Amino acid sequence: MAVAEIIGAAIGVLLLIVVAYILVGSTLTASETVVNAQKDITLVNEARLKTAISLNKNEISVSGSGLNFSVTNTGNEIVSDFSHMDVYTTDNGLSEYAHYKYDKDKSGAVGSWTITKIDNDYIHPNQLDPGEKAWGMAVFSGPRPVWVQITTSNGVYAQTTFP
């Protein structure tokens, strides 16, 4: 009988150690996940604070069904994720906003926009560095747009009306 009590006590202690190990391990894993998520959110917010763009209404023109515009990086962050950037327009009739998705192939499809060139693009090719100006074109159908907004992948936007 004494051996059974010793074995029972050893199994009890072993179970306590296993449960404590699982609880401590899951607590440490959960706290590490939370810390990494907070770090990622801080980095995203920091990048957003350092991002700024501007549209020059004097450099916006409409030719046929193409809206040509320039966007300048006035912030301190490189803008490179064009595939997650959006362009919106509306016309004088105040109809719904038209949404344009990025077209990396420059196919000229209706409802798409693309970067046609970036001025002085020497340091980071095909990325909009601070101080650089990119020229874009959005292909629309329907009435001529009078307002345009471009939004970066992290939510920073610039908008303007034009004649």
C-alpha cells in the first residue's frame, strides 16, 4: 500500500508540473503575440505619420477617356505599394464615386489607373521616394470627372477639384 501512495503522489506531482508548464507556456506565447502585434501596429502608425502626398490641380488634365494627374511624395516615407493604392473620381452630376484599381500592366482598361512615369527616379526605381513626382493616368467611362482623390496603402490621401 505504501508504494501505491508514493506512485499516486508522484503522478500527482507530475500532473501538476505538466499543467503548470502548459499554463506558463501558453501565457508566455500569448504575451509574446500581444507584444509583436503592438510592435507591428506601432510601425504601421509611424509609417502613416511619415507619409504625405499631394495632387497639383494645375497638372490635372483630361484627354479622351484618360484622366492624367501628378502626385508628389511630400512626406518622409517611400510610397511603393501601388497595387494597394486607390484612385477615386466624381463628376459634375454628383453621381456615385468611381473607384479605379491599379493596373501594373498598363493595359488601359476602363476603371483602372497606372503610373506612367516617375520624375528623377534614380535612387529606388519604380518607387515614389520623398520629393519625387509620379505621373498617373486613370481610364474612365461616362461623364468627365471634376474631382480626384488618391489614397495610399496606409490610408493617407490627397484630393482636389479641377476645371
